[in-house]
Amino acid sequence: MAWGGSLNKEGSEHLRNLREADKVLKFLEGLKQELKADDQSIVSETIKIIVKHYTKKSGS
């Protein structure tokens, strides 16, 4: 890896999950632009939940 570190199985799995979450977030951001205001707020809340979850996981 570019930063010279190595990851155990748990770290590698966490990075894979982060990449997948990033794809989902990008999709939801694009979808949100196509929706009405009420639905946009629901998608925004979903995005916040995902970000909060992975922020907690990265901190521990």
C-alpha cells in the first residue's frame, strides 16, 4: 500500500465496506436530485445514518 501499512482481515473488510458505502452514498446523492423535496429529506436522513455508522466504526 502507498502508505506502507498492512491490514489484517478486519481492516481489509472495513475498507471494502467503506468503498461499498461510498458507492451507495454517491448513488443516493444523485437520486436525491431527481426527487421531490419531501423525498429528498428522507434520502438525506438515510445518508446521515450511513455516514454516522461508518464514522463510529472508523473511530473505534
